[in-house]
Amino acid sequence: MTELSVQTQTKRYPVYITPGALAQTGSIVAAQGTGRNTVVVTDHQVAEYFLERVVQSLKNAGFTCDSAVIPAGEKSKTPEQLARLYASFHKAGLTRSDSVVALGGGVVGDLAGFAAATWLRGVSLVQVPTSLLAQVDSSVGGKTGLDLPQGKNLVGAFYQPNAVIIDPLVLETLPGPYRADGMAEIIKYGFIADRTLLERIETKNCDQSWMIERCLRIKIHFIEKDEKDSGERMLLNFGHTVGHSIEKLTGFTRYSHGQAVAIGMVLAARMGEIMNRTKPGTTHRLVRILTEYGLPISTNLPVPELIDALRSDKKKLGRHIHFVLLHQPGEAFLHPMTPEEIQPVLEVASHD
Ligand SMILES: NC(=O)c1ccc[n+]([C@@H]2O[C@H](COP(=O)([O-])OP(=O)(O)OC[C@H]3O[C@@H](n4cnc5c(N)ncnc54)[C@H](O)[C@@H]3O)[C@@H](O)[C@H]2O)c1
């Protein structure tokens, strides 16, 4: 079993990556030395495939185990579903020494993570990510939260899990479009920090476990240097600044997160080339790879509207947005720009 370790200022925890790891959930939670009571939070779709296996594994390890099942999809990241989770925790008698197990994609991980962070001011949390995006990104790093009618991820907490259990075999049932969303993040890791990963993605010569481990090593490197996302961790936002604007402008319905990030990455790479900060040919390579993996590379959304959406970016520092640009494939840097500076370059980039 591959075991990575994350050391932040608040916690040190293991990340296990191994085919078949799901069946070891019980023994891994037991190794945390927490209480004997657990609640598994999952969504309806994931429950159908994997809930029974995880519950059985916990019971075999001697745990009392309840489950809370939310509807699948982003629409569940709400205060209403959070309140339902609190009610389930209460009903299960979950005490401060007990554990929440988040079994699912990024939606379950974010919502159950926030519920664990806030129930009795914080109980143990074990992330068992089942989507590619959650396995390479959201389950590690401690960002938890939910959406409000006013905006996405507006409420949240940094709350690191006690352990992360990644079983690449569960991806066999993941529908294609969600796989593509995860690939957008993997392609991002390659372009910001890992040329070997990029080459393997290009030649389709990579084992799933290898690829997940490679991405998580990059993510862990950034988390350990900058847990609260105020410096180097922001490089992980390559493509996300414009990507978030695209999602927001289209009401989070026309493009998935991964698709919006894919378009955002192309625009950021092209902007870098226009400003002579990015090696020529980088955008061409990015476009080729994204297309190969079925991801979009452009949008017809008007630039002035994208810029308006950018102005409310929650990662803004004063008037500046921490824009992520590439020196070349595999090397990224932060480039603070005001929306006024971004607009003309984005205009040219989006018409190229
Ligand atoms: N916390 C973070 O650092 C972070 C980072 C990136 C994204 N996110 C959040 O993650 C969310 C998106 O995550 P997502 O793409 O995993 O979406 P998701 O959780 O909605 O999962 C996508 C769909 O796939 C299904 N699914 C998941 N695993 C499956 C499997 N193995 N087999 C069959 N179906 C499966 C789910 O039921 C769902 O319908 C967003 O809310 C985003 O804000 C968080």
C-alpha cells in the first residue's frame, strides 16, 4: 500500500493509495484510535455502489456505524443538507471522540468535512474520495464548505482530515464526464509543476494509481508550505480565476467545474504568451492535451462580463488578483494583476 504523509501546522495525517483500499476502511479508522461510533456520509449514487462495503468494513473492525445519504450533486452543498447531517449525527449519538467518514466525490467531502469540523466543535474526519477529482484534489488539503444562494463555497473552514483512503478501483463506475473533470485537474498539475506527468498524460502511458500519487505529491508540497492558501498554494489555482468567472456567469449549469477550468487554463496560457511571459507553443500543447481528453478550450462569453465576475473573486488581494501564469509547461508563477490590466490581454487571448 502506498502511504503518503501530510504535515500541516494543525495535523499530521496519512494518505493511503491502493487498489482495494475501500475494504480496509475499518482497520484504518480503528488505527486513528478514536471512539467506536461512526457515521458514513455519502450520496445516493455512491451509496448504491460502495456504502455497504464500507459499512461492513467498519462493523468488522468493531465500530457502530450509521449512514447519512444526501442527494448526488452540487445542489446538496447547502445549509439544509448540513442541518440534516447534524440531525443524523445527533441521532447516532456521535460524541467528540467519534468519527465521520466522507464517502463520495468533492460534494460529499466538502459538506461532510464542514459538518465534522463544526459538530461539537470538531470530530475526527476520514475522507474516502470516490471521484477522480476528489482523489487527486479535494480530499487532501482540508478545505471544507458549502454554497449559499449568494455564491459557491462562501461558507467553510480549513479542517484537515485524520486520514484519506484512496481506492482507484472505485473509479471504474465513475461516469465519463466526471472523469474528464478530474483529468482537467490532473492536466493542471502537469502544467504547473510536473513535466514527467505531462508527458505520460500525452502518451496515455500512466497507471491510475501512479497518476493519483503524482498529483497528490504536488498538492501536499503546496499545502505543507502554505496551508491557508495565502502564497504558493495559490499556484494550484491555475485556470481557476477565469474558470470561476465562467462558472458564475453561466449559473454553474452550462459548464462543469473541470470544463470551466480547462477554458480558464487555455486563456491564462495564451495571456502569458501575449505578455511574453510564457514560452511560445505552451498554449498549443495545452489545447492539444485538453482536446484529447474531451475538454473544451474556448467559450463565447463576453470578456467585459467575465471581468465583472472576476472583480468579486474571493482570493483578491486589495485590487489585485493573484493570476497564475506559466513560464513554460511544468513551471508556474503568481502574477498579481488588476481587472483593468487583465481585460485588454484577455480580449486578445479570447479572440486568438
Ligand atoms: N475542498 C477542495 O479543496 C475542493 C477542490 C476542488 C473541488 N471541490 C469541490 O468538489 C465538488 C466537485 O466534486 P466532484 O466532481 O467529485 O463532484 P460530485 O461529488 O458531485 O461527484 C460527481 C458525481 O459522480 C458521482 N460519483 C462519485 N464517485 C463515483 C463513483 N466512484 N462511481 C459512480 N459515481 C460516482 C457522484 O454521485 C456525483 O453524481 C465541487 O463542489 C467543488 O467545489 C473542492
